Amino acid sequence: MRARPGSASGDNWNMSEIRLRRIKKIATRIRVPGDKSMSHRAVMLAGLAKGTSRIAGFLAGEDCARTLRAMQALGAEIESEDGTNLEITGTAGDCRQVLETIDCGNSGTSLRLLSGILAGQPFSSRLSGDASLNSRPMDRITKPLTEMGALIKSENGNDCAPLLIQASRLHPIDHQTPVASAQIKSCVLLAGMFAEGTTSVSEPNQSRDHTERMMRHFMLPIRSEGLTTFINGLSIPTARDFSVPGDFSSAAFWIAAAAALPGSRLVVENLGLNPTRTGLITVLLRMGAQIRENLDAGDQIEPRGTVEVRGAPLHGTIIEGALIANVIDEIPIIAALGALADGTTVIREASELRFKETDRLAAIATNLAAFGVPVDETPDGLVIQGGSPLAGATVDSFGDHRIAMAFAVLGLFCEGETRILNTDCIRTSYPGFERQLASLRRRHRRHA
Ligand code: S3P
């Protein structure tokens, strides 16, 4: 049973906090750190490749550092002067055994994707994480891996990490994921690299396709037809250079803040604009926002460009169905927007949110209520009555980076002081968030 928000358990609990007050507008041009999902995948594939790859714009956050250290332990040589520009010489298919536990910290992407790689190795491994990660469901990956012939089990028999993997030979499968999850899909595709024959993964809705794009870039035999992706196994990736664009999920906090604050104008440059990630733009347009994306020209492995936002009054909307997968990490900030918009915002078919770094539906409902926002938590979503004036509140992050950042943004719209407690978790995905927040607030004081 996972701890619900309110019960302070977990080994990343700490005393850090953010205090903030209302601002009148946002008027700036910014960049955000590199995309987290792409950083994980670039380091994994470059780390397995034959030859030396240069990865620029790598996200120097804690989650991606976990993947980087694991790939080093497996034998990839990784050099970097500044932590974001990496030179990686891969193992060329010859990984070495890691005798100690591979500690994935808070990072579900590290644990689930590395399991796919490790299941195909001729040696045993043990993967674990912090209390939050070790309470997230892992049967979604152990089931398909076991079907492929992997010897993988949950050490405590509770379908959670720590996971123990023993040497085995993998065979291909055709897997249908029960939910649209890029982590499940990627785990099976990575394991498929080590199985002789064609492995396929089909999903009910399109989840982020960074693994497919990155595998193609690293010259692996992969192709997609609709919602099914096929990989031919036993081929080694070829080293390639890659430049990681800014993380749309990090920019989402500023895009949402500017969109909801009339008089604001924000430009975010060098931003990843993969359509499987930009559902927030669709949601904001439905809410009446003024927002424009400009894609950079050229043949891009990952689409990128500029987003321009002007603040406008927003109204409530319904978020459901296939869109959920494309806003999976943006639900906390969308809920904050729901509190700011006139009318009702309904989020449904989002029960996956209960299995993130915390139970995000419960955390959002608890925190919105603390701000005085009328909110109903349903089994698979939230119903939020927006548009009332908001008073600052003291709320917890529950150890979840996106909860911390979403409610910090909400605090920018409140009368009086807002305190977000337990904010160290932000560094898992967005080192520099607090500096950027402080700089937006200083600029506002200068220009307002
Ligand atoms: C991710 C996939 C998503 C997302 C997570 C990163 C990835 O998880 O929520 O932050 O990089 O593959 P699920 O696959 O569990 O939906």
C-alpha cells in the first residue's frame, strides 16, 4: 500500500521550502534545462552503442544522473566538463556485471528502462530505489519481461522494486500494454534488442515516442505502424551525436503561469515540441489561451522550436481519453490552471496519476483544498471549480517534484504568502527552478 499524501513517509523527506507571493505579470524570454525522457534514452543508447557519441544539453538532474551512473557501471565511458555536454563511448554490446545494487533513487524511468536492458544480459543484477519508487508497481514490466524468458522477480514478492534479475536468454514477444505508458513500451523495446527475432509492442493510445525516435537515430532496425512498434533484435546501436532540446514538461510551469496572467508575454526558446508531449498546448487553447508554437525548420529527430504565450482570461474544460497520455506529467499544473479558470475543469480517465512519484490525484485534491478551491477527487480524476480569488496557503510536495512546482506557480496568483514544503525533490527534474522563479519575480518588480 502506498503512502497517501498527508502521511509523511519516504526517505527523501526534508525541510526545504519555497515561499512566494502574487506577481502581476510575466514578461520574459527563457530557456529550460534539457528534456528528462530524452536524456535518459540518449545516455542508455549511446552507452550501449559501438563508437563515441556526443550528447549536448543533457539534463543534469538527479533522475538522469542515476541512469548515467548505471551506464557507467555497465562499462560505458562517459566524460563531461560541465555535466550537460557528454562524450560517451559505448560498450558495443559487451556490458560488464554490476555487483552492487543499481540505485535508481526516485527515477521510475531509470528503473523500468534499465530493467529491459539488464534482463537481456548474461549476468545477474539488482535494481532498487527510494521509498517512493519502491512502492510503485513493477508488474507492468516484470510480466512482459518474464514472457520474454527473463528471470526477474520482486525481492519482497509485492510486485515492487527491489527487482532481482538473473542471466537468461530472451525471445521475442508481441506485447499489448494495458495502459498507454512509454516506460512499459520502452522497457519491452529495449529488451527486444537482446532477443533474436522481432519483438512488437502495441499500446491503447499513443504515449511519448522518444525511444522509437532515439532507436532510429542510433540506427537500430525499428519501425512503427499505427500504435504498434516492431524491433528486430540482436543489433547493436551505432554511436550518433544528439542535442537534447529543453524539456516541455519543465517549460509547462511557466507557459501555464503566463497563459493565465493577463498582460503577460512569455517566449520559451529551444523547446522540445514532440506532439506526444505537447497536449498542454491543446488544453490551453481549449481554455481560451493565446499560445503559438513555431517549429524550427529542418529534418529533426525530435521536433523543437519556440513557444510564445500571451496572458488571457481562461475558462474550464474537460481533459480525457487519448489526450491524457500527452499531458500525463502536466496534470498537476493543469489542475492549478483549473483553479484559475472560470467555471469547471474536469479531468477523467487519469487513474495512472495514482502511480506516479506520489498519488498525484490525492495530492492535487489535498493541496487545492488548502488553497480554498472547491475540488472533488474521483477514482480516475478531479472536478475543479475555478475562478474564485485565492488566498496563499502552506502545502506539501509529498516528495513529488511536479506537485511542488505546480503549487509554486499557483502561489504566484494568491493574495498573501504561499509556502511549499519539502521542495528538494525539484532537483530530480528541474535544477534551477527556484532560480528561474526568483528571476521571474525580480523582473516583474522591475517591469510592473
Ligand atoms: C516517462 C513516461 C511517463 C512519464 C514519466 C517519464 C518516460 O511515465 O510520466 O515522467 O520517460 O518514459 P509512464 O510511462 O509510467 O506513463
